[in-house]
Amino acid sequence: MSLAARWIRPLMVVTAVGFAGAAYAIRAALDGPVEQYSGAALSAAIVYTIVIFIRPPLSSLAAGAAAIAYCWFIEFAQLTPVPEALSQRGWIVRQLLGARFDPVDVAWYPVGVVPLVAAHWFFRARARSQAEPTPVEL
């Protein structure tokens, strides 16, 4: 197991905490559309880190697709009364499920995931190229 493979899960935990901290800092400092849109993008970024935490060998594209699909599933579930009813049970549930459908959030989830997919792909490609032996010249 490579050093990078050993550190991927702790790195995802730290990254998720950083994204959550950024989201709450923006919420505390700003009000309006920036708060709302950044919250959607950062929550999708957190979901991406959770996907990688659960399944580190997953490709960046598959992890990104899974994160966006999950976010969209939760958002569209808010068209039913279930998430709002469950959200009244506690703060954590509200953070996880939301309460009301917002079509703008549907567009902002990929904004939070696509840069992570690109970075993940870049670092994985770089690690692969460094792991490949260089040909010996005669």
C-alpha cells in the first residue's frame, strides 16, 4: 500500500471538515445568494469526500457522478413532505436532508464537485506517472 493510499481516508476527513467550516463561515459572514449557492456547492464537495472516503479506489469521474447523483436525489426528495417532516426532528437531520426543494441548488451541486473531480484526476495521473519506471537509455 502506497503512502498516498494510507493517507487518503484521513485526508478526506480533514477536507470534509474544511468544506463544512468554510460553509458555516460563509453563512455566518454573508447573507443572500452567495451564502445559498456556496452552501450547495460545498455540501456537494463534502459528499464527494465521503464517496472517496468510503471507496478510495473509485475513479474521480465515478466518484463525481455518485456525489452529484446523491445530491440530486436528496434535492428532488425535497419535493415530497418527508425531508421537511424529518428535518423538524433536529438540526443534524436538517443539515443532511434539507427541507425545501430549490431548483438553483440542482445547478450548484456540480459546481462543487467538478473542481474536485479535476484535481483528483490530476493527482492520480501524476502519482501513476511517478510510479512508472523510466526507460533506461543505452
